[in-house]
Amino acid sequence: MGMMANVIAVLMAASAFAVVLTNAYGAYRDARNRRLGIARHVSGVPVIAQVLVLLAAMANGASPAPWLPAWLLWGVALSDVALWRLVYMLLRLATRR
């Protein structure tokens, strides 16, 4: 069971990292389109990477000898651009008069 939990944790963390990279590329394309005057918007997918990291952490914790350190999972979860855009939007809405 420990080996399977580790494999599932690695697959979930890799999937979360892929979502983070896709969101970062989307933010880059959105900024580039805005700079060039193109009216197309590229949306990120907030919270999906954090859910995948949560599942990876649960699988990682079920293993007697986890392969992934906790700081790696936190790093993937907090490096998502879409998450920070969502936090910014919520703070901006909360402070609007």
C-alpha cells in the first residue's frame, strides 16, 4: 500500500504542477495580448492545482515512507498564478466602496 500511495502522490503533484505551468503560461499570454492590443483573454483555472496538491498530500501522508517533502507540496500549491489572481480579485472586491 505504501508504494501505491507514493505513486499516486507523485502523479497528483505532477498534475498540479502541470496546471500551475499552464496557468503561468496563460497569464503570460494574457499580458502579451493586452500589450499588443489583442482583445482575447486567456483565463486561468484557480483552485484546481490546490485540490490536486491536497489529494497528493493525503496520499503522501498515507505512506509509511513518503517520497515527497511537505515543502514541495506547499511550493506547488502557492506558486499558482490563478490562485493569486483570485485572491487579488477578492481583496479588490472587499475594499471597493
